[in-house]
Amino acid sequence: MRIAAFVLASLIAAPAWAATPQDLSDCNSKYGQEAALACTRVIDDKSSPSGALDQAFFNRALSYEIIGLIPEAMSDANESIRRQPNDATGYTVRGKVYQDQQEFERSLADFNQAIRLNDRSSLTYAWRGLSYFYMRDSARAIEDFDAALRIDPKYKEAYSKLIELEPNSVRGYVRRAVVFIRLGDTAHAIEDASAVMRFEPSNAAALGVRADAYAAKGDYERAIDDYSAAIHFAPEYVLYVQRGIAYRLKGDRDRAIDDLYKAINVRPLASDDARAELKKLGVEVPANREAVPPGKTLLDVLK
């Protein structure tokens, strides 16, 4: 990396060339050495419009950070902030540069400012979570990783850091398993959920997530087994619904209906998805707020 960075620095110091449309495209769409060189040509071209320069300084700062040219990345991040003080991106990349230098308090200050300007950037939350992680503040790291995942589910690496910090982190394994399911990687989801079983075998959340993974791969028998175990420890609405769906997909209509009835009885006023599943099975059910006669349960009404 040091050799590559030295070569890149030498190329950037070479005489300037006029930026081409391809340079603009590469600067905006790529990262690393190729993008840094393209952005340099955009920046050095005195005919480049102001908007192109704004983007080029940010993109080159990020590319410098990726390839390890830290002083150059800091310089461009500062210029990006100077040019666009109300844009979050410059603060985000400068925060990452501070993080690389292990200046975590300064990185947090920049990430905080970036989030004040734009609270919908999953990257900023994930990077701030890493700063908290490196500072061994796992509670705040979890909060930020959760925020990043709510915006964009791809940040499973953040939970890998949490598990590294806390090997018996139930939340880390379970939530990373959820991300794996969203990404279609059921094998790793099952592996993570099973890891929880080794130190907390009665954890209903882990059992439920592993059941979701088995269901996603079409293994309904194992899914039903895990949903049943989870219900034993925590008879919650969503587990009955999910087990009911697994029974329906397996072709066991009667058990599916029974589970969906149980789900509605657990949560009669907020059970739209259970009712929708029953309708798929040709079963009409009362409206959410239909009165239940005295001495009866909703399950009695439905049956």
C-alpha cells in the first residue's frame, strides 16, 4: 500500500491535464487510485465548474483515505468543508480520517455534525459506531449500528466488530443473523443464531431468527421446530404468526389456522398480518376492534 500511495502521489504531482468527461464520471463513480487521479484532473482543470469541484474534493478525500494517503485526505476534507460548510459529506470523511489516526473524540465531533446536517446517512452512523467500538463504548456502538441497519441493511460488518468486542453478545449475533437473512445468506444466519445457543440455549430471539432462516431456505420442518422452542420460552404474537405461515407453506392448513388464531388471541387489537394470513386460507375473521362477549376470549369468537 505504501508503494502504491507513493506512486499515486508522484502521478498527482505531474503536470496538469484538462479533465475529460470520463474523468468527471470516474471521479464521481469510482474510489481508490483511479478515482483520485480522475478527481485531480478535475480539480486542476481551471475550467471545471464549481459544483464539479465541490464533488471532486470530497471524492478525492475519500479515495485518499481508502488508499492510505492520510495527510492528503485531511487536506481535501478540510477544503470540502470550507467549500460546503452545510454539507454533511465533508464532515463524514474527515471524521473517518480522524478515526484512522485514532483521534476518536475529534472523529465523533465530525460525525455528530454530519448527522446534524443529514440524519439519513447509514455510512455516517456505521463509522460513528466504529469510533464508539474502538473506544469500547459498546452500548453507543450498538445504537449506531442499529441506526445504520435501519437505513441500509448491508452493514453486517458493524456487528462483526461488536461480536469481536463481546464474544457472547446475543444482540450482535442475532442482529447480524437478521442482516444475513435480508442478504439471502441463510447459512451464515443459521450459524450466527446457533452460536447464541451455545451460551444461551433458551434465547427465544435467536431461536426465532434461526427459524426464519430455515423458513427462508424452505426447510419448514426445522423452522417449525425452532418456532415451537421459541414459543415455549416466549409465547409471542410474531412467533405464532411465523409458525402459522410455516405450517401453511408446508401444507398443514389446520395447524396454520390454529396458530394464527392463537396469534390474534395474544394481540387482538394489532393483528392485521395474522388476519391477512387467515384470509389467504379462506377464513374470515372479525375486525380488529370487534367486541368480544363477556366471559369469552377472541379465540372462542373465531372458532
